[in-house]
Amino acid sequence: MKSAILFSLLAAATGFTRPSSHPTPTRSTPLNMVSTTKTTPHDIVRVDLADGRDYPIYIGSSFTDEETSSMLRRHVGGKRVLIITNDRIAPMYLEKYTNLMSGDGLRVDTVVLPDGEENKTFECMSMILDKALELGLDRKSTFVALGGGVIGDMVGFASAIYQRGVNFIQIPTTVMAMVDSSVGGKTGVNHPLGKNMIGAFHQPQCVFIDTTVLDTLPDRELKSGLSEVVKYGLIRDAPFFEWQEANMDKLLQRDAEATRYAIKRSCENKAEVVAADEKEAGVRATLNLGHTFGHAIENGSGYGTWLHGEGVSIGTAMAATMSEKMGWIDSSLTKRIYDIFEKADLPVKLPKGSPMTSQTFNKLMSLDKKVADGQLRLILLRGDLGNCEFTGDFDVDALQATIDEFVKETSA
Ligand SMILES: NC(=O)c1ccc[n+]([C@@H]2O[C@H](COP(=O)([O-])OP(=O)(O)OC[C@H]3O[C@@H](n4cnc5c(N)ncnc54)[C@H](O)[C@@H]3O)[C@@H](O)[C@H]2O)c1
Ligand SMILES: [Zn+2]
């Protein structure tokens, strides 16, 4: 089934400036609508938004306590701070950040939630609201998310709705949160019927990224975050993808300079897209490459079976396979995509025994937030590396053939 393209968003046609040369870890690329200031020893990427809501992303690996303290306190409006983390991160980092934010007239309280994607629920998020009310926190209070994407999304949502909105700060502690979820103001919780189905747009006051916290992050979590890094290269930044092809082993070995560069470059890409389309009226949807398939896999396999980034890597392999079936990309590009995920030790197929069936895919994908008027819309790759299209007009046979191909592996 083919007809006129409903909603075409070739990245090349968005008017963004694309980096013209191959980036190196030391290069600070001037991007349209994103200002990146190289102030040794840390980087600052700005997210430019209307109405004075623009905010900095601080990225570094050698912040002194004084720097951390002053950078964070600078973004607190009132006198009360509520730091929210989970029971896995709390023993490692909560005391440090509580101490660094306390003093100077600031009172800091804390909430420790249970760890895990299965706890990214409305009920768990309500514990933040309960505590804030018990403490008598007013509208000038600041919430601080100390953790990965799960904590960041829940704290952001609580901040969006507590007394109709309070300030919040993101201190991401996973690669996933540093390169993606802490930036851009998408907040929310899961619902039994679908992932991230309840939420709000609410931008933070700042994002503070100290990459040294990644020292304690398990390898599997680190790799999961890399799938979002790959995404930026595929949808809009071919030189970044090429840099990743040459440097993926360094990222896996946790090379400090390569890690910091990958985070900075990812934040620049995310900031630029968010500045252009904060509420996802268009180009921002392209950040969901592989996610419609991926969310179905995460949900259909049971939350906790796959990490988010693992669902996304399989989902991106599916999007690439489908794009190739439609003749939108060459098989050589599909191969490069499979190769980079394999280099990153990320999955590109469903394992034997996976509960995913064709029916599960179809049912769960129809619940996707990008469905408009009953029409499924997908992000597909089209043309040369670095270009994609967000469209509701795709070949449904290619979609079904892709699902069938991936599902077949589970019983092969
Ligand atoms: N809002 C957005 O734009 C956006 C974008 C991408 C992903 N997400 C969401 O992010 C979530 C996934 O985030 P995630 O991958 O960070 O998962 P996560 O928050 O569950 O963190 C992964 C695990 O690592 C632990 N952990 C975190 N930091 C650690 C550290 N420094 N040392 C040791 N352990 C640490 C956590 O406690 C958890 O067990 C998903 O719910 C996804 O929907 C949101
Ligand atoms: Zn994602």
C-alpha cells in the first residue's frame, strides 16, 4: 500500500546545519540553535527554549565539590530542595549530593524509591508527592532527580504536577539518562497498557552530568545507553555515526575522553531537536527511531526482561530491515547498523523462546503514542546515512514481513 507521503521529515530538509567534517573528541561543533561553550574542564551545552526557559547541561569528569555545589545551587529558586533517588543509587551518591546542596540557607530532604522499571508507576511517583506534602513544600521548592531515566522521568512528572509545577534539576547517573532522558522535558510513568503513557512536558532548570558516576554502572546498563547514541548518528548526524564506528570499543572500555565526547555530541543533537520542536509536533518524533518496535518488545516480553536500550537496538534493526524492504536504504547501510550494534554488544534479534508473536507486535504497536487518528506512524531510514522520515504512509506488507522475519527467529 503506497500513497502520498503524509508527513515527511527528511532530516536533510529540516534546515539544520549538519557538521561538515569528521568530528574528533576535542572538537566543539557550532550547531544551529545550540550553543556549546568549552570551558575547561567541563562543557556546557545549552538547550535554547522560548520564554526564558533555556537551560544548561553541564558535562564533566572532574568537578570539585565547590563547583558541583555552586552549579547546582545556582538553579534552586526557593529555600527547600527534595532529592529523589532509588534504593540502589542512594547508598552510593545520596549523601554526597545532599551535603553538596545543603547549607547557604537551603534545607534538603530526600525520598528513596524502589529501583526498577517495574516501579515506574503512578503509585510509586505519588510517593514523591506524598512526601512533598508531608514536608509542607511550597511552589518555590526544587525537586532533584538523582538517577537513571526511570527516576528522571518520575521526578520530572512529579515536578510537573506538584502544585501545578515546581522547578526541578536532573542529575543523571546512567548513560541512557545522560545522552537522552534527562534532556528535553519529556516526563512520565508507565501504565499496564503501555509504556510512558501518562506524563507531561516539563523542562528542568539544569542538567548536571558528572561522568565519574558511571564508574559504578554495570556494563549491561552502559551498553543499553549506547543504543540511543547510535540513534543520533542514524537519524541526523552521519559524522557522529562514523566516529562511533571508529570508537565503539573505546566507549565499551569506558575511555573517559571518548565517553565525554559521545555524551556531549548526543546532548548537542538532542538539544537541537528539542529547541526546534519542544512538544513533538514534528521532527522530535524522529528521536523515537526503533522505539515503536522496541516498546512493544519491552512491554510484550514483560518489563524487566529487556532494558530500554536493548529493546531499542532490536527495534532499530527492525526499522532498518523494513526500510530496506521498502527500498528506502541500501543493504550496505543495514549491514553497518547491524555491525555497530554487534560491536556495542547490543541485541539485533529476538531470542529463541521470546513470547513476542506477530499478534503481540500488532496489538502493542497500535497503542503507540505516535498513532494519530488510528494510523500507525513510524520513523524509517531513507537515503544516505543520517536521514530518516517520520511517516504514516509506509508499505504495510513490508511491516508485516519484517515482524514475521523477526518473530520467526524465536522458534527457529
Ligand atoms: N524522557 C525521555 O525523553 C526518555 C528518553 C529515553 C529513555 N527514557 C526512559 O528512561 C528509562 C530507562 O532509563 P535507564 O536506562 O537509565 O534505566 P534506570 O533508571 O532503570 O537505571 C538502570 C539501572 O542502573 C541503576 N543505576 C543508575 N545509575 C547507576 C550508577 N551510577 N551506578 C550503578 N547503578 C546505577 C539503576 O538503579 C537501575 O537499576 C526508561 O523508562 C525509558 O522510558 C526516557
Ligand atoms: Zn529511548
